[in-house]
Amino acid sequence: MALLSPSFIFSTFFYSILFSSSVFAGNNTQKGIQEHFSALLHLKHGFNFSEKASTNLSSWDLNDTDCCVWGGIGCDGDNSHVISIDLSNRRISGRIDFESLFRLQSLQSLNLASNYFNPSPFSPGFNQNLSSLRELSLDWINISMQGSEWVQALFLSVPHLRDLSLRYCGLSGPIHSSLSKLHFLKSKLDLSNNNLSGSLPSFLVNLSKLEYLDLSFNSFSGPIPSSYGNEFRNKLGGGLDVIHNASSSQLEYIYLGNNYLQGMVSFIFKLVKLSSISLPFNNFSGVVEVGSFQTLKSLFSLSFR
């Protein structure tokens, strides 16, 4: 009887392990996407929509189990997890099934802008954790909450956000200090066109990595805090030359139009990464030397009126 060589035994053992691992991984992948398939169908069930206006949702079909090809859905490289949902501007009404939404634990980007949800996205059901979420856009959704309510809901449920847009959401009151705990905010913070009020929060200066900050068309009042090195546009009295340490700012875009800002505008020349500046309809004064713009090497757009 011939003896099996050690190399043959090792090779057989190795490929057996490899095959078992592949089957196990495949089963896990299938299980993960099936879980997301079920969660998305439950999420859809709470929506009211027109088949014509919401073509994305129309493709969410029980008979098509590959949810990675559904409209508005993005999956990771091996199609094992849903990582993005974009249902913006689809004239969707109804409710958001939060229990189903929070089952999508791999979700990184969520865009539900320009729809008509009731109750709002930050209702009491928004109380679990989506720690993977990096981008959230809820523009033009009627949230109508005071600052302490929506800010704390964000901090508790989506603590790792990098990009947040809540334009035209009916937000009101001062911005709660919990917003400063969203340490990962980097790409964008857009809270423009709301009813936010009070003084401009000094704690926002702690979000030092922000590239885009928009607080325009609100009702903030008072001077810009002297601690600011990269802060922006509102109905603020007082000059902008109080800004310090601006050279360390990561900001690339400044839009300060349609406010009550006063004083000199020389602070912009310290924001060396700026590529676009818009300052119309304010009360700025003083003379700006054309040569000063040489410090802004990346500048391609400039508007004073």
C-alpha cells in the first residue's frame, strides 16, 4: 500500500480549509444582503409615492432579490452590504420605519432630501446607532425642531458624520453645544435657510477640519466670537477682522452674502485654501489692495456684489 507524501497531505488540508472558509464567507455575504433586502422592503412599506415620480422605489421589488441593483441603492465591492441610499427629490411622503433603517448597520451615506415625511426624521424613533453613517442629507424636509432636540439626536445616533446638510428644515432656536461632539465633521456642515437664532456658537471653532460651513439666512445676532479661526456668514454685527489663526483653516468655500456683516474683509487673505468667495449685500467697508489676493493661490471665483 502506497504511503501519502507529507506535501500531498498538507496541500489537501490547506485547500480543504480554504474551501470551507470560502463557503463560510459566501454564506455570511448572502445572509448580510438578505437582511438588507428585508430591511429595505420594510422601509419602502412605510412610504407613499407615485410610481412615475419615484422610479427608484418602483424598482424595489420583492421578486428581485438582488437589492444592489435597485434604484438609489449602492453596495460595497462584493455586494454583501448596502452602504448608500439616495431617495432625494422623489416626492415621497409617509413615515420612515426607523427599526428597518437601523438594521442597515453598514450604511455610510443617506440622502432623503426634498421629500415629505411625517413624522420628521428626528422623531422619537430616531434613537438607535448608525455608527457607519458618514454623509446625511435631509434638505427641504420639515423637521421643525429646537436646537437641543435635533442636535442631540444626531450626536447619539450618527456620531461619526463627516458631511451634514439640513438646509430649509425649519430648525429653530440656538444651536446646542452637543454639535461640537461631532468631531468627525470634515467635508460640510450646511444649516442655511433655517430659523436658528442666538449668538454664533463659539464651540463651532472646534470643528477645525471643516472645508465648508454655511450658516447663512438664519437669525444669529451679535459679534463673531474672537476665538474663531474659520467661521462664517450670518446676520452678525461687528467686523470680521477679529478672526484669529485663520491660516490653519481647511475652508475652501466662503459664501457670506445677504447678511449684516460689517468691518474690513482682510480676514479672507488668511484663509489660504480658499477657492471661492462671495460677499455681496453686506456692510463691509475699507479698501482692499488687489495685490492681497496673491496669497490666495487656489482662488478661482470672487464676488462682492
